[in-house]
Amino acid sequence: GDTAMVVSVTFGAYLGAMMNYKTGLMYPSLILPPYNLFWPTWTMLIHGILRTIFGFVCVMATKPASKSFSYKTLCAILKINSKELMMSENSLENKNKVFVDLFYKYFSCFTLGVFAVHVMPRIFSIIGIERASFYTEL
């Protein structure tokens, strides 16, 4: 389970970054080094707090939604009753339970990786609380 979580979040983050690049959102900075550093303003601090709160709420909503979706979808593909499988005993002999549990963990964490790197920054941009340098940090 732990390995599936690490691999899936990493794969989701890489796929999200690739999606940012392929859609033209991520691009090299037009300013040549050395870069000027500037101190954060109160607006930047408030936007950071809003991004943290909104991101946390979205993660808390995304994980159960993707878990439910992937669990029910895979059970439907395997033609298994998802409620019975959820209540069944965790053992190595219960191959369907092991397979479905690993898949839903992988899919849920993969979804979180994609959301954190691709979807949430797009939403932040739409609502006006984005970090301006997010897409130019290559």
C-alpha cells in the first residue's frame, strides 16, 4: 500500500507537470539571471493562506471521491459487489480485495498528484489567487 501511494503521487505530479508544459502553461522565464528577489506583500500572504485552505479542502474532497469512483468502477469491471467486497476480510487469499484495494489507493493518490500540480494552480489562476511565478519556475 505505501509503495503504491508513493509511486502514484509521484506519477500524478509528473503527469500534471507534463500537462502544464504540453498545454503551454509552463514556460521558461523571459527575464535573464540574476533574478531580483522581492519581499512578500500582505496580499501575497493572504493569497498564500487562501491557497492553503482551498487546497486542503479540495484534497479532503478529492480523496474520498476518487476512492469511491475507482472502487465502484473496478468492482463493476470485475463484476463484484463493491459493498460486499468492502466488508470482506483482508487476507492474501482474497485476491479481489487485495487487487481492488491497491488499485483504489493508487488511483486516489495519482489523482491527488495531478490535482496538486495541474488542476489546483489552474483553479487558483481562475479565481485570482495564483502564485505568479508558479509556471515559470523551471
